Amino acid sequence: MSAGTYTPRPGAAPLPRMIAAQTALETRMLLRNGEQLLLTVIIPTLLLALFSAVDIVDTGAGESVDFLAPGILALAVMSTAFTGQAIATGFERRYGVLKRLGASPLPRWALMTAKTLSVLVTEVLQIVLLTAIAFALGWSPEGSPLSVLLLLVLGTAAFSGLGLLMAGTLKAEATLAAANLVFLLLLVGGGVIVPLDKFPDAVQSVLGLLPVSALSEGLRDVLQHGASMPWAQAGILAVWAVLGLGAAAKFFRWE
């Protein structure tokens, strides 16, 4: 037996392995949190089932689920990438979790990458569940899956940037209140359940610039009307993504 056989070999794990481990941890924490589960799964599922089965809102010609399903998918992205991520990251920052993780071998950019990957994993689970429910309710989607994927990615980037910006600049309690308030306001006025043409003309143009409106209307154009890539909505989401992620990178405070 040579000397040093049992000598420890300290050192950080390979970066991809660290990111994968942190992503798995972030995903488990997100799915185990009751409040996050309510936002990401229960509320979108109940809204989809309720408004598809009961004629509460006039969604125009055709089946209600054909109008509602794209909007609920947009709501699911917002609930995970914005509301859930903002609240969780805000309290991690308050309790010093981010500060300690920032001093670990895992680089700060890799930590944010892991959080983003966790959001994407959760969104995949959401989309699979909501799509299955929508099909059971009689949904008949059209359009290109690639267009849908691009819109979802742009929406995730936009909401992630805004969520991290809020979590990195406000106190945790303020983030909790503001994120939930924004969620409710955009649920009502973002074209998710209530069509934008139900609002006054002067308000429609402003609401159409919101990220959830752009995402829900873009998904609706593709999935309900079979349109090609809605570049106007994609452009709005891209602008929000650049502004949100850029501002988060500049103003995010780790302590």
C-alpha cells in the first residue's frame, strides 16, 4: 500500500455536475413548497377546468377550452418563472442563503443557471399536466410546436428576469406582496381568461404590451388560429427579456 492512498483530495466537483445537483435541489424545493405548488399547479388547473366547464366569460366563437388553454399555459409560465421564483429567491436572499451559496465553489452565474433550469423543469411538468387536462376537456390545438416552444422560452426569459429583479432589489416581505399582487392583476388584465377586446380601446393597446398578454395572445394565435410565428408578440417578449435580465444582472443584491 503506497503512502497517500487514503489521503483526501479536496476540490470542487466538475461545474456541470454542480449545476445539475443545484438544479435538482432547486426543483425539489420548489415542488415541496405548498404555496409554490398552489401557484404553479393548483390555480392554473382549477381555472382551466372551471372556466372551460362553466360559461362565465364570453370567449367568442368555438369551444371555451380552445381560447382558455393557451392563456392558462401563459399563466403557468408566469406563476413559475416570475411569481414563484421571485418569492423563493427573495426569502433566500433575506435568510442569507444566497450569500452563503455565493461563497461556495458554485459560481454565482451557475447558481442563477441552476435556478433557470429548475424553472424550465417545473414548466415542463406544468405544461404536460395542463395539456392533458385540456385534451380531456376537448381541446383541439393547431399550429407549429416550434413556434409554441419559442414563445414559451421567450416568456420564461422575460418573467425570470423580472422575477429576479424584484427578488434582488426589494425586501422579502415586499417581494411576497408585490409578486402576488402582480400575479392577480395580470391574471385579470393580461388576456389570460378575459379577452383583451373586452377592455376599452385605450386600455387594450397598453395591456397588449404586457409580457403575459404577449405570451397568451401569441400562443392563442398559434394554437387556436393556426397562425405562423407571431413575430409582434415574440418581439415584445424579447424586449422584456432583455430589459428584465439586464436590469437583474445590474441591480441584483446578494445581501
